[in-house]
Amino acid sequence: MSGQSTYVPKNALAKWFEARLPIGGLMHSSFIAYPTPRNLNYMWTFGGILSFMLGAQILTGIVLAMHYTPESSLAFNSVEHIMRDVNGGWLLRYLHLNGASLFFAAAYIHTARGLYYGSYKSPREVLWLLGIIILLLMMATAFMGYVLPWGQMSFWGATVITNLFSAIPIVGDTIVTYLWGGYAVGNPTLNRFYSLHYLLPFVIAGVVALHVWALHVAGQNNPTGIDVKSSKDTVPFTPYATVKDALGLVVFLLVYCWFVFYEPNILGDADNYIQANPLKTPPHIVPEWYFLPFYAILRSMPDIFFIPAKLAGVMAMFGAILMLALVPWLDTSRVRSARFRPLYRPFFWVLILVCIGLGYIGAKEVTPGRIVVGQILTAYYYVHFLVILPLLGLIETPNDMPNSISESVLGGNATAVPAGAHAAPERKG
Amino acid sequence: MTFFLGCAGTETGTMKRVRLLLAAAMAFCCATGFAARAQEEGPAFVPKIPDRQSWSFAGPFGVYDTAQLQRGYKIYREVCANCHSMEDMHFRNLADPGGPEFTEGQVKALAAEFKVTDGPDDNGKMFKRPGRPADPFPRPFPNEQTAKLANGGAVPPDMSVLAKARSYEPYDWFPADIGYALWSMLTQYQTQGPDYISALLQGFKKPPPGFKIEPGQNYNEVFAAGNGIIAMPPPLQDGVVQYPKGPDGKPVVPETVEQYSKDVAAFLMWVAEPKLDYRKQLGLEVMIYLLAAAGLMYFVKKKVWAKVHA
Amino acid sequence: MATGAVTAQGAGTQESVDQGKRDFLYIATAAFGAVGAVAAIAPFINQLAPDEETIAAGAPIEVDLAPIAEGQIMHVVWRSKPIFVRHLTQKEVEESKSADWHEMIDPAPEQARVKDGHDQWLVVIGICTHLGCIPLDKEGPYGGWKCPCHGSLYDPLGRVRHGPAPANLAVPPYAFLSDTKIRVG
């Protein structure tokens, strides 16, 4: 999608087809000749890994749907039927179950990489926003998928999360009733969640296509954050990026299979192997690990002036994702990569630790002490995006940057550097 | 707390200091969640953390012990099945590879021991018949209400996935809880369920002095969900289940509550995770394949990129 | 962005790498990956086969013949298929024996349709061999079955006498446990 294609159809039939639908040229320019920066590190293989995981989740999901029954009195046992009787059903279910976790792990690494190397900055804001939309869709999909086994956590997770919407003034209760299709979470809820859980992955796939399109328009960022300046800075996607992505994928699969084959339930909650009981809430409700930081933010909020704690929690939780969406405009630094930002770098790692800390708080039972810690971490999360990020760009002095990607890879003698070129336009006082 | 308030009138200087110290410690505990239940009436129940057992099916290469599963089935059949259903299990599963591996003939005989409701027949009536291998294990009670009525208001939980549905948190303080979680993940510690079940079955002890128990309730030092109070009476006593005898006429394993608990916990783990043996075997093959693939890809990547890193 | 042909820079110096050895590595890796991909597809295909519950539910069934009066047909279900158990009248048995079976669409003598010594009992799978519909009892000129979908006609022994069905109603595996009891499957 970058410039004209150099694709030349090899035979008459291909030529005939290409003249009518130039898909060969599109594939060729997008995945073969597409120039990728030569200095990409393994953090850049997660895009390919995520595409693979989306495909794997859709594939295992479609197959599981052939054996699953979305009816509240049968759902739990139909999952056990898959685990016990369907040929290889246990494998497909464990792949799907752990696939969700690994999908999120990869998505978070991918997002963190973007934050670290400033991949959200101009001209990649739309690319970044599409990524945030994908993340939101993934969350919705994962949440609804978790309801389907109809265990205790499924049921009470669904109850708690749908009740979030009751925080919305005036229309909240109506929205919740409409989400449920009843007066509480029940069979109608399960049915519609099943329907949407099947639909949303294909919506994700569509947004992923846009995400890749936007990527191929702007070109990839790279660890230096410096724009590609000449063909010396790039290598063709195939074979260079392809083999690197493949290696990254295989290593990722090793981790994935470790969970699937050796500890398939360790990331889940034991309570979800108890069939849903609408009259008995488990003593300790927790979402899956990938929602824990958001859950902690939700629980941390006190009453704020006229906003009741419940609404404040919901706003803070969705606001946490909104912060990510606004990053391209909150970050005032013109230097992309944290590699050349001595002040941003430590703050980045503090943010990662804060997110992990929020995850920890989200996993634990509420105590007064933990609420305070959660509030501090939540406050810091917002301060990072709303205060630190805008300020850093104004006060930070970036380190010296190489003139080009090829110079950073091959050393100073690779390209003739004209005198005075070090006065890089990205530099700020 | 009432104790300290009670003697407040006559306290000496030393007592005052001790009291302050204790109060401070207590406040700290409350704040950090150590003593979440300390404010409740009576002595607080602190559940015993189950001991970690060594199971044949633990670890990356662990598989079920067929003889143990057969013994465990005997306990389920003679003790548990009187109250607990196991509705996701079918008699035919008893012959599955990686399970108790009874023969087809044995399974037919074991199934026929159970009476299964079938029907309606040509007269529109439900009728009882001996179980067949294709049948699921019948429920001991026709419905939840009957089960509740017969068991003092508590429904005996279904045992199909019980061993995967039970867990416990041995540490509730930072960073031991995180360390424990990560260590479990790294060492593939996945036998919390059977550890818990076997500990629970051995956890029927004399309640500590002052612990209030209503008639029909029982004290169990492991049962955190009920704060030490469980509706189930101690189900096992030494010698209640006859084990297979060796050539010398003595049982090959001791007929004790401890051994029973372990055997039935192992059996329930198999019931909850019947494909475990095959899963690990396939996992080994997949891991070997992926490691080899990673090696090959590493060299391919190196070769391809050699041109660039000139 | 860079446009047009993009080539790896600095590639020239390494072109001396033994081409054959490199090709072998690439081919070996591709082949290895292909084997893995095929193996990974297997569970997605296998899950389509009948699951263990379905197979277990397909176990043999026993049918009591006592309630079936002469001339009656009983329908039972085995492996989700209708099984017709027909108590033939003496007249039907004799007519079946005398009919010229050599000219039939799917030639079969009377002995091939029933068990030795149990002339009066016919057990067939009640599915038309044309496209799977269930034929109607005792309809059509032959007094056997008539398929409502495309009009195939069967005689009392389930032999097809008029198309479009290409074959006789199939006989499932069954055995007489006693004179009044059979086991199908």
C-alpha cells in the first residue's frame, strides 16, 4: 500500500485477473516488497503474533460453537461435554481459554511497545486510535466469552459488569434491563452474549484490516523513532520481517503451549468450575487477570463532589482507556523513542509498575489499606497521562540522536554525515 | 477488644504501653487485611492451609496411578455416591485410558450396580433399570430440594469438576502472595484441588474451646467457606472401605482415613480432568516440536539477516 | 516512504554463502513447518467425527417381539435411525418367496432378507436408499413401503421394486437372542 506495486503477474491468467482485481499487487506490496525499517527489534513481532492469535481464537471458537449450548441450564454441562466427549474437545477449549489470556498478554506488550517508542505520534495517530478500538473490542469480546461457561465467576462477573451501566444517570437502569433481557442476568443474557461473542471477533478482524492499512500508509515506527529517510534504512518485508516474525511467533507458541498443556487452569479462577448459582455470590469475585488493573481503578473511586462513587468508578475505569486514546495529544515531546528521552524512560517503567500494582490490588480482597493503595496508584495513572506526559516534553532535553536508521545500525561511517546534521529538528531545549 | 476495655480502670503504666502497642499492631493488621474476620464474635476461625501432598499426577510428566484411581472409585461408590452426584461422568469413562481402566466387563458390572431412571415406557411411566455403560452416574437425589431436605439444608455439591473448583490462598500478604502465584506457575503446581479435598476429609477435628456449633453441624479445620462449620459429617473412618488384599491377606495399602482421603482425592482429580495423561503426553510432543522449530527458525533468521548485518 | 524496488543493502558480501547448504536449511524448515501445520489441523477435523457420547449412545438395543402381532410393523430407533421390525403374514412370506427376484432393481432372494428359521420377521433400516426419506408403511401396489419423497416402491421384504431408489432397504446387524427377542447393532 506504499507507492506503486512492483508486482509483475507471472502468467496470462494472473495478468487477466490482476487487471480486474489487483489483489496480487496489493499482497505483494503489503507483505513482500513492503519496506520495513531494518532496525526493528523483537517487540515488533507482536503485531504478527496478535494477528495469529486472532485467527487462532476465531478458528477454535467456531469449532467450539459447534458443540456448545447457549442455554443457561445446559451451558455448564455442555462445556464439560466438550472437555470429555468431543474428540480433542479438551484441547480446543484449553487453546481458546488460554488463547484469550495470551492474546491479551501480547496486546498489552504491543501497546506498551507503542508507548515506549512513541509509535502513537504523528503521523500514526489514527493507527494508534484504531489499536485502542481493537483493545476495547477485545475487552468486550473477552468479557462476553467468559460468561459462556456459565460458572459462578461467569455469572457474577456478568452481574457486576452489567451493573456498571446502572451508574449512568436517568437511563442507567433501563440500559441494564435491556442488557439483561430480564430482571437479572439469565438465559436471555447468555443468549445475546453468545451471539455477540461470535460476532465481535469479525468486527475486530475488520478493524485490524484498517489498522494494517493505516500502518502501511504511515510506515512502521522503529526503535530509534527516526523517520525512514532512504532505501538504506529499510529491508523488504519478505523475507526479513517474515522470518523474524515467524521466530517470534514460535517462541510465543512455546509459552502458549506451556499453559495449554501443562497448566491450563492456572490463569483462571477455581470458582468458575462451579455452576452458576443466581442465589449465592462467591466470597471473592475477581475478573480474569487482564481486567484486574481496570477492576482496581473501578473499586478505588470514592464519592467525588456530586458524583457518587459508583459512577466515579465507572468513569475512572473507562477514562483509563480514554487516557491511552489521548496519548498522541497529551505527549508534547517531538522525540518519539524513549531511547532518546532520559526523563520519559524512568516514568514509562514506573507506569508499567503502577499498572502491575493496580492489577495486584484488583486481585485482592478489599481492605481499607488496599483501597488507599489503589487510590494512590489510580491517581498516579492519571497524573502520568495528564501531567507528567505533557510536562516532560517541555522540560526534557533529549539525548543525541543518530541521523538515520542505517547510521544507528551500522555506525557513523555507513552514511556520509554532512557537518551540522546533528542539529536534528526533533531536538528541543 | 472488650478484654482491654474491661481492665481499663485498673491498668498500670506497663499495661498501658502494652495495650497501646497491641492496639497499634491490631490497627496495622486490620489495615493490611491480616485479621479481616477478627471483629466477628467468638474466636476467629483461621482455616488450616492444606498440606501439599505428592501426587502421582503432579508435574509435567505426572500421570494417574491406576490402582489408586480404582481404590478411589471404591470410596466414591461406597461412601460419596450416597449423597454426591457426578453427573458429567458416565460409567463408560471408567474404562477410558488414563483413568481407573476397568475392563469393559467390569464397567458393565459396576454400571449394573446402580439403578437408573429411564422411560417413559409404553404406559407413560418412568421406570428403574440397571445402569448401562452409556449412562451418566445417577443422582442420589432427584432434585435440589430433596437433597437439601435430606442433608440439613446444605446441597452436597456435584463432584464432576469438584477437584478443579476448589482452591485456597496460603498467603494474603505482599509479596508472598505474588511470589506464591508466580512460583506455582513456574513449577506447574496444579494440585490445590486434591490437596484441599484430602485435607478437608482429614480436617474433622474437635472444635477449639469456645467455638459454637449447632446440632447437625460439624467442625472442620480446613473448611474456610463455612468458617469452620460444615454440614457434612465426617464421611470416613478407618476400615470402612475394604481395599484389595495382597498375597499375604493384608490390604496392599493401609485402610486408614489418611489413605482413603488421598485415594478419593486422586479419583476426583481424574473425574475433573480425565484427559490429563494424554494432555501431558501430547504436550511433550508439541513442546519438542516447537523447540526444534524455534531452533530451525533461529538459524533461518540468522542466515537471512546475515546479509543485512554486514 | 521509500518506493519502488527495495533491496537489502550490503547483501553483496555474503552472496558467497554456500547456496546449496542454505537452500537445505530453508527447505528443511519449510517442510518442518508444513508438518506442524498439518498436525495442527488434525484436531479441527477430528472434532467433526461423532463424539464419545454419541458413539456410546449408539450401543446395541434389544427389541421385544412379543407385542408385534402378525401383519404389524414396529418402529424402533437405533443410532438415531428408524428401524422397521415387521411381523410378516404367512401370505406375505409365501408371495415373497415366489416372486421372481432376478429381475428386480437390486436382486435379492428371500433368504437374504430374513434370518434362517425366522421367516416371518423382517428387520430393516427405514430409510429410503434414494435420498434418505422415511417410507410409509404398507403403501403402494406391492404392500411394502412407499417413499413419500420420490415415489420409490418397496415390497414387504423391503426390496425396491420401482425406482428411483437404487437399492433395497438396508438390513442392520441384528441377531435373535430368543424367539421373541432380537438385539439390533
